[in-house]
Amino acid sequence: MTERKSPVDQALDLLFFAPLGLALTAAEELPKLIEKGRERATSQAGLYRMMGQFAVSEGQQRAERLVRQAQERLGDLGGSVGGNGEPAPTPGAATGSSAAAPPASNGSQAGTSNSNGSNGAGAGGPRPSSDALAIPGYDTLSAPQVVQRLAGLSPDELEAVRAYETATRGRKTILSRVAQLQSGA
């Protein structure tokens, strides 16, 4: 009983009846498909939520364990680190007047002391002048700007910068670069 359809009937089936049948079927099946998708998404979301909560709690426990271990290790170091994370004072270190030096530190490195014992100008005396330095406008420059200018200085000029910086602001970036240049690195 399979009748051969004419090309017009085949085109009509393909372009009209097939989309109409699809639309009617979709109208009937769409609520079922929506409910099925909602059920699956809800169950998956619950599973993902549970897995996420588990992962977070495990991560918190591991982080707490690592923090405890780090605290224990720091406690084992004992006197080598002070309670605020700074090196503990060494025996025989200067006391008293060094807490007030340097007079104009802008709040940075207020307790910096001269570490190698030379040129004790910053301990309690007047603030040294930057006029004698080979870098014009030294006090107005940032540490990276000063570091850029250090390479062209003579050993005496480098020493003057090191002494001035140690006595005033004590910026580690500058002092480290001066030390590198003085050692020939």
C-alpha cells in the first residue's frame, strides 16, 4: 500500500505537515521535557552543592593544619623572630636615643640604625644634608629613581649616598643597590 507520492505531495509533507506535526508534538511533550530537565538539574545542583561544601570544609581543615604547623615552626625558632615578625633585638644594641632617630623620617623605617658602624650621623645628631650628594634633588626622588642614577657614581659618591640614606630614610632598595655596586656585582 505504499503509494508513490507526487513531488508536490512530498514537498507539502516536508514543508508543511512535518513542521506542523513537530509543533503539535512539542506542545504535548514540552511540559514533560521541562519537568524532566528541572528534576535532573535540581538533583545535579544538590550533588554539586554537597561536593562544593565538602571541598570547602576539607580546604579549611588543611589550611588550618598548615597554619598550625607554620606557627609551631616559628615557635621552634624562638628568639630569632620577635612577636611582631621583626628580628629580635641583638644583645648590646643601642637603646634610648635610637628610638627617636632619625628626626625627619616621613614614617618609613623609623627605627633604622646604621648596620655597619660607620658614619654614625643619624643616631642623634642633626640631619645630614643631601646638598653634598652627587644626585641633584635626592630628597624628592623615589627609590627607583635614585637606583637608576646610582650606576654612574664613583665609589666615594656611592659611599656618600649609602651614609645619607642610612642616616635618613633607610630605603632598602637603594641600600641594596649601593651595596651591589660597591661590591662590584
